[in-house]
Amino acid sequence: MSIALNLNPLETVANNFELDAGTVTEFYTGTITEFYTGTVTEFYTETVTGGAITEDNVQQTNECMITELVDQAQKFGFGRDKFLKWISSISEEFVLTQSLEYWLLAYVSETATAEADSWNEDYLPDAWLVDCFSLKTANFIVNGVSEEYLKAQTPKYWMNWAIYRFTNQASDEFISFIENASENQLYDFKNTPIIIVPSTSDEGNELNLLLETDLNHFNNKDAWYYHTTDWISAESIFTDGISLSAGQKKQDFGGRTSSFYLNDEFKWAIDFGLQKFINSPCAIIIYDIPETLLKNYKYLDLSSGNKRWKDVVRKSRNYRKCEADKYDCVYGPQATNYVKMIKYRNETPKAAINKNQLALNSATLTEEVDLHIVGVIIYKNMQQKDRSK
């Protein structure tokens, strides 16, 4: 059965579930963080009906749930009519079994223009995103990322990333902990050493605090690796472990496989944060990963940046099978000419000097790495220090 929607169900819902009009209106105008968990059905059942959906009102309830899904797609920035037409072609029963995040990602996958895997130099980035994905605006994407790093990933990458952030949030417990913790002090949160800092520092004192703590036994910085991410992902990682399925494909070391990437120096982790999280909160997770651990697995060392490295990076960025897909972990230089590689598929990758990365491709390996967290640094605002003072 396809979906036939009553697009003005507020009064009906209020009558059916004995809710006052204010409560129903709050439901429809609430923030996305009230919507993101579970399937469309689970959300509506828990939030609106208190679990009181019955056979008598199931059809009206389903209509309201679909309407809320369309409302949230519109809040994200998609055109309401186009999204409604698309979702209406899918069976109602199936729509209600999946989450908002699932449907927004599916919509992007099926409706994006054929040019959404590259940038058009004749357009400003925000205008090109609007054109590729039929958005009302793309300022919420481009304003928080450096122009250099924006062009280092494809438009589809940024849409997937924006949808993830729109439909997920850190727990209230974690947010409350960050808000109430004193800055520049070490805490133990869920058995993980955590430091809260207002912004980046020139001296790296936050890293030195981790060396001084008795909460871990990883005091050899030569084996440390660094993963920069948002608060949502950071909490998920140190609570439930690394999820390779949450990673992006078409990166440097694996075209068909999702990988978990880490920098091998703290300064590069900071630099990445300043590129991707301009004036925004973020986190850096520090791991102790000795080479002896990596060599217990299928380990590909491309640190020489030679022809072999170039072949892997070119194929990975073009979503082709490559040698790296066969390994549990890959180590080697980052490329410096991502923009040209996205624009020209046959562009030869150029290796950065002394700027390397480690990609973890195996769930078995990531489970072991989960046991090697040194600590987490939480930045309330990732911004460059004013060095003139």
C-alpha cells in the first residue's frame, strides 16, 4: 500500500489521544534531537501516544507519523513537496520500520544529481550543494568547515555527514558532564580519562595531563594515535567501541571498505579539527597502538609514498577495489591534492611529507584497539588562538 497523507492531522491527533493542542503542536515543532532514536513507529509510540496505539486509530496514527517524517525532512532543508512525492511511492508499512536517518540518506542516494560526486568550479560550494540535492540552503554545511577541507571531500560526503549530525545527539548525561566539569582538569567518565578544555592550546598541555594520570598505563607517546571527531561519535566510540559501519568509503586506504582513520601526531589531529569543526565543539580520542599490535594482523605499510601508495589512493578515491581492501590496517602518508583527485579521476596522488595516517579496516582489530584508549580531550570550541596577543 502506498502512502496517502492527511497533511493537517493535528486536531485529529489531539482528539484521538486526548492531548491538548499545545502538546501536539510542541511535538510537531520540536527539535530533531527529540526524534532521532529508533524507527518512525517507535518514536511516535513513545513520544505522542505513550504506547497507546490501537487498531481503531492505527491509520490516523500512521498518517501522523509519516507527516512528522516529512516535517523533519523539510527542517533539514529538503523541499517538502519533492520529499513527500518520493516517500509516498514507498509502502507505508516499510516506511514505519526505518529511522529518520535511514530515509534521509536513502533520499539523497536516490535523488541526488549525477554530478554530486564532484565540485563544479562555476558554482560557489553552497550553491552547488543546493543544486545537487535540491536544498533550500547549504549554509549549515559550508559555514562550519574550511573551504580547503570542504573541497577535499565530495558533496555526497558532506550530505551524509550533515544528516548524521542532524539525526543524532550525544546523551544528556554526557552533555551535562561537559557543561558542569571544570576546565583543564582530568576526570574519569565511564572508566575513560577525559579532559575538558575551552579551545586549542599552543603548548599541548591537555596531552601532558594524560601522561601524568594514574588512570591508564599507556605512557609511551611514540605509540599514540589520534582520532578527531564530534561529541556524538566520541561518546559512541568510548562507550560502545569503534564502528566501522559509521565510517566513510572512498577515502585514502580502501575504496570499497569503511575504515577508522587516525593521525600519528597530535598536531595533525588538531589541524584536522580546525579544518572540519570551525568554531564548533569536537573531541580527540587518543589511543596507544604499538607496532607490535598492528603486526599481529594483516598490516600494509605504505609509508614510503611510492608507486604502490599512489595506486592504492587513486583507486580508493575512485571507489575501486584495491590492495588495501585485503588488509586489516594500512599506514601511510596523507595526500595533498585531494581537490584535483576529486575533479580529475586519473590525477596522480601527491604524498604529504611527515604527515601520516593509520586506517583500521578490521572489526577484530578495532575491538582490540578499543582496549587501548589513553583518554579523550573535549574541546568546547575548536578555534585558532589569536597569536598576536
